[in-house]
Amino acid sequence: MGSYLNPGSGRFRGSLRSQIYVDKSGLLEQTNAKIGTEQKYLCISRPRRFGKSMAMDMLAAYYDRAEDTSGLFEGLEVSRIPSFREHLNRYDVVKVNMQDFLSVTGSVGEMLDMLQRRILSELKEKYPEWADEPQLVFAMQDIYAGTGCPFIILIDEWDCLFREYGQDPEVQKKYLDFLRTWLKDKDYVALAYMTGILPVKKYGTHSALNMFIEYSMTEPGDFARFFGFTEDEVEELCGEYRMSFEEARAWYNGYRLVEHSRFGDRAYSMYSPKSVVEAMLRHKFGPYWNRTETYEALKIYIQMNMDGLKDAVVKMLAGDSVRINTGTFTNDMTTFATKDDVLTLLVHLGYLTYNGDAETASIPNREVSQEYVNAISTMDWQEVIRSVNESRRLLEALWAGDGDAVAEGIDRAHNEISILRYNDENSLSCTVGLAFYFAREYYTVVREMPAGRGFADICMIPRRLHADKPAAILELKWDGSAQGAIAQIRNRQYVEALKDYQGSLLLAGISYDRKSKKHSCVIERMELYKAAAYE
């Protein structure tokens, strides 16, 4: 067993012994299908702490020919697939973490020299009769010619150099050229599998690594369910640890990944494994994924002076989605031509989720939303943070049935967030969404909820742990009357949307008069029992 050549199963054994292990070995069915084909070059990009390194440890343990690991995989999902025995322990595995080399060298040249020396040293120890070449590529060619056994090459943190040398295109090009020379069109490569946060760097008019097929947060392909926890997996863990699945969804759900195949499309709601595992083991929900990196990382990007970027962030903080074009993003962390490039980066970093069908981005969940608040609170967006902080008082005014106080609070939010154009119900909805930001502490907030004979503008449904709070239906009227909004709730039977809810319900009509530039609010309370009732 070596450090880089056939590194063994120790790390994967540690994963199996962990208090929480979620079986992702179905990934091996996908990688097995790619071995020795034109599709053998895979680049998997996901946010930090989404299980990339753990998956790589599993691949190393499965393919490594120096150790019989069949016992580790018996009973896992992979053991039930037809190709399980065909590829088990059949390859020489080379596994490297680029961050390890970058962190102890002073330049990319030193980094690549050290990487080649260390791998060559282990190759020569195992294959002294063939590995006598001073160049890594030629040594691996000779070994393959002598043994007939190809290599599985696993590269973790492949993109770390682009984060460290973001402003140095010459360094980046040298690194990409090395990877291309090592991997491209080489018969000794049975499978090349890279993971990182970013997709493959676009360099100039072409990509040096254009042989790689990318599976990212925007295009996950048939690898969607293997990185992050699926909703079913989280629900099972919540049952085992006696935690509220409803709260887990509010805190950690929201990453929508769609798998496209000839059998049809399938959408997965993915959760951050780091957050879910911490919540289960601590028996407490909290912002655990965020703690692996400070909010400064997010702050750098959202305060960039790009046209419309601040508007987009405020709208998403209010619960809206914004349209983005991901096509111009060059897959690095420094080259930004438009606000869409910044937003696309935030998708890859996990600070936004992307809906490929609608081509929109949004903030995925409460945990990530809190990170935006943390970042904004230290920026010059004081009008935004004031609206967020005052949302607590606004929610209390709603509970108290104080329509005047609610109208005044929305007035303040509107006047503060002057960057938003205020000329239709969409802009009114954004203002109200930001003004009631704090409602997410207790409620599942649904925009445009199908109900009765139409769509209720905003429904706030208390989660079970907060069943003492009243539900609320908010109907908005731009240049209309608050009483008219209440009438619409009743006439179109929007209460039907809450037919399974029992308890107090607030009907709130909120309007904006463009002449007076003032809001008004009327609040009525009713009780729901076994079925929705209408007066």
C-alpha cells in the first residue's frame, strides 16, 4: 500500500465505521460504465462538504488491486449491480489531492515536480523492471505495456490552484497543460476522475481539458443523487434520530438537481451532508455547513459593483428567484464580465441553487440565507439589514392583528429598499417578502400557492414545532384596496389551500396606493377545524 499508488481502504473503512454512514456506492455503477470508453474522463464539481472526498475514498477502496475489499462492499448498493465483481480490485489506482502539494510548495513548477517525484517513487518500488523513466507519463506507459493493467486516476481538489492563483493565467495554463499531457489520449488511463468546487476551467478559445465530461451544480447529469443527501435519506435519518423532518427541510433543503436520461427526467432535492449529520448528532438544527468557511467568502462576491447584482441579491433574500445566464461563466473565481457570472459562481459554491428548466437562481434554505444576512450586516447595505432586523416587529404586528403597524412597517421597508422598481405586484411582493423575512423562523412560506380558484400570493404555514403560531394568507394589491384583497381571498376560496390545517388563520389584505405612495393593511382572523370553512 502506498500514499498515492494503491492507497488502500483505510479512509473508506473510517467512513463505514462513522456514526452516520449513508450508502452512496451506487456511484460505482456509473463509473464502472465509463471505464475504458470515450466517456472515461469525469469531472465532478460540488460545493465544499458535499461528500466529494468521501466518494473518492470509496472509489479507491473498490478499484485498488493491492487489497481484497469485497467484504467492505457486501450488503451495499453496489454489490447488487451486474458489474460489481467485474471491476472490483482490478486496477492500479493513483490517488492525489492537489491541495496537499500546493500547500507545501512555492510555485506551480515545484508543485508539479513534487507530485511527479512522489508518484514515480512508488511506481518504481512496485514495478522496478518497467518504471525506470524520469517522466511520469512515459513510466506509466511502460508499466501498462508490461502489465496490461490500466490505471484509475483520482484527483481531488483539482481546482485548488485556480483559487490560489486566480489572477495568474500563466500559472493556470501550465497546470492545465500538465493535466492534459498526463491524461489525454493515454491508453494507460482506464478512468480519470476529478473532483473540485469548480467545473473545468475555460482557457482562451478552448479548454485544455476538453476530454472531460462535467457533472456540476448546473448540469449534474446521472450523478445527481450521489453528492449530498437526498430527501428520502434525510427523512430516514430524522426518523432514526427523532428529529423533525419538517425542520430539516426548512434548514437544509433547496438544492434542486435534475437528472436527465433516456428514461426521463428526475429531480432530486439535495441536502448538505455536513449540516444534516451535525444536526442529527447534536440533536439540534443550526448553520453547520456555514461554519466551514467564514461569511467573508460570500461577502467578496455579493458586494461587487456590477449592474443589477445588488437588486438580484435583495430579491432572492426576499424569497424570489432571478433569471441568470450561466453560459458566460469561465469557471474561475476572478473573471467576471456580468452579474450572471457572479451568480453562477455562487451556484457552484452552494450559496445559490439553480433551476435549469426556468434558468433561475435562488437562495436554497434558511441556513444559507442566514449566511447572506451575516455578510450584509458587515457591508454598506444598511437599509437591507434594517429591514431584516425590523421584520421581527412586523411579524408580531401581524399576529396582533394590527393592520396599521403592518402597513407602516412595509412602508419603511419600501422606502429603505429604494433600489427595487416599484411598479407592479411583483415588486410589492418582493418588498413584503423582505419585510417578513423573519417569518421563516416559524413558517413554511409559499409564494403563488395553488388554492381554490386561483393562486394565493403568499401563504405562511406554521411548522409543527411552531404550531402555536397562526397560519396566514397574504393577498397583495398594487394600486388597489386592502379590503379588495380580503374579498379576493374569500371569493376565490384561497383558504382551501389550508384544508389540512387546523388552528388560527390570519387573512391579510395588503395594498399600495401609487398616488399617496402608502401601503394599507386589513387583517381578519378565523379558525379552521377539520375542513376549511367560508363565511
